[in-house]
Amino acid sequence: SSLFVYPTKIIIKTCGTTQLLKSIGPLLHYACNLGLTLCSCRYTRGSFIFPKSQPFPHTSFKEEVIYLEENLPSNLCYRKASVMPSKMTSHSWHVFTASDQTHIVSQNDDLYTIEVCMTELDRVMAHKFFQPPGDGKNGDIAGKEMTKLTGIGDINPGAIICDFAFDPCGYSMNGIDNDRYSTIHVTPEDGYSYASFECVGSIFDDNDDIAEVLKKVVQVFRPATMSVSTTCASHEVWTRVANAVEPLGMKCRSCAVDEFPDSGSVVFQTFTVRRK
Amino acid sequence: MAVSGFEGFEKRLELHFFGDDPVVDNMGLRLLDFESLVKVLNAVQCTVVSAVGNHYFDAYVLSE
């Protein structure tokens, strides 16, 4: 899981049976003490693997939306909730956004966010995220070794990486490169292996930049199934995703698009390994 | 639920704020002390395991 704190933006991403939405109340309280007012909120997630194990308020998307509606201030009056489907019923993308008038006006942001969810990781690659039994290394040292061994450190060589390996397996990293973050989380257990990658980019970046990043990510994990959500206010970045991933042997199986008042377009694509 | 309590797919929340004080806007939420962040994370049921920051923002790796 990861937390990013900017002067006027906070991003928190958690897995497992965490109760993420319960952070809203305390965050609003502390921000208010600093003289800051909430102007937009975006909540996203994929489909839970074990939905019945999720605690309140994550028992269903409907419940999550109700919780958000009840706990966000009334100035965030432009609200939308959507479940974006894919051909695989187990892979849907859930999006809730809320914003005030100010944020809608200023939405012509050049930045985009890419959220990648990968399942059925290559077994050899996934095994690199297990710590050898009894090696006694702490999470920081073991994390650095995994970053190097797996090639994660090469995804953005210019980034400062903060990494951590969990015992007996699992890995998390945050990359920071000037004002941009990236993050990777891995749970490598066979049978339900999973890895996520997320980064931000600008529509003014070189067209090849995000393509090169996605290629490296796919090569690190070699997933059988992958979903990519692209959120972009003013430009269609999503076409670069397919162009990057399909030459690596993955085929786009579905693509859904929706518009949100404060975020612009959200494009949700799913890919599976091309049958030989 | 799997034996390990595994649930890979993350939940992600992004919040944007604005303020009238340019001094606060410069550092804003980064002025939150670590104790306050811990209280936020307690509500989520996470803890900080590693951290790094630069001129622009702070990044924390969390448990779970």
C-alpha cells in the first residue's frame, strides 16, 4: 500500500481488507486545521477477489458510494459513480468522482494517471518476490535486492526508489521523480498472484515514454491478464497503451470509456495473453 | 477469503484541496505531522514501513 502527500493533493492506495474510505473523515479534519478545503475526490478500484471478506464500508460498490456521499462535504456537488465493464465479469473498474465548481473549471490538466492491475503472473518472475527462508534480511534490504533482481529499478532509472519486501513474500515500492510518483505492489502467491503498477505522465511527454514504461512493466511480471485504466482530462492517451502492450503478445479484449465531471475521460482496457 | 488474507486489488482514493493562504499552499498537507498521518492510517488499518520525500512531495510505503 502507498500514501503520497503533496501540498494540496493526497493519494492513498491500499489492498487487503483495509478500510480506506474511513480515512476521509480524519483527512478532512486535519486539512481543515491547515486552512485547506476539499475541492475534488476520486475513488477507484477493480473487482475484489474476495468481496464477502471486505469490511464496511467496502461490502459493495453501492455501499461505498453511499459512504462517500454521506462523508463528503456538500460543496462537492458534481458527483458520478460508474462501474465500467469488461468482457471478463471478474474485471470491472469502479469509479466515483465528486468535485466542486472550481475544480471543474480548472480540469484542463495535462497530467494523466495510469493504473495497471496484473494477475496470473509468470511463476518464475513471481518467485523473485519471495524471500529465501531464514536469510534474516530486513524489509528495506530485501526490497532493494528485489528491485534490482527483477528489473523494477530499470523502469524509470531516473527515479528515487523507496522499496520494501514483506516476509515471507510480497513487495511494495514507490518511485519519485521530481513531481511525479510511480508505485508497484506485488503479492506473488501462486494461484492468486497479483501485481499493480501506477504512474502519472503528461500529455506533453514524448509519445514513446509511457509505451516504454509499460513494456518494461509487462516484462517484469509477464501477466496472463492485465487491465489498464487511463484517466486523462483532455487527451486520448489510451491509444498509446495498446500500441505498447500488443507487440508483447497481449491482445486487447475489451475497452470501455466513460466521462466524469472532474477527471475527464476514464478508459478501461483489458488484455490477455494472445493464444498461440 | 484465502488463508493468507490475500486481496490483491487495491482501493485508491485521491483528494484535492485548495486554500487561501499562499504560505500554507506552498507546503499544505505536507505540514501534517507524522502523528496525524498515523492517526489517519489507523482508521484505514495500515502503518508506515518506509518513507522518502523530495522538494515536491512525500511518499510512504504502507503495510498491507
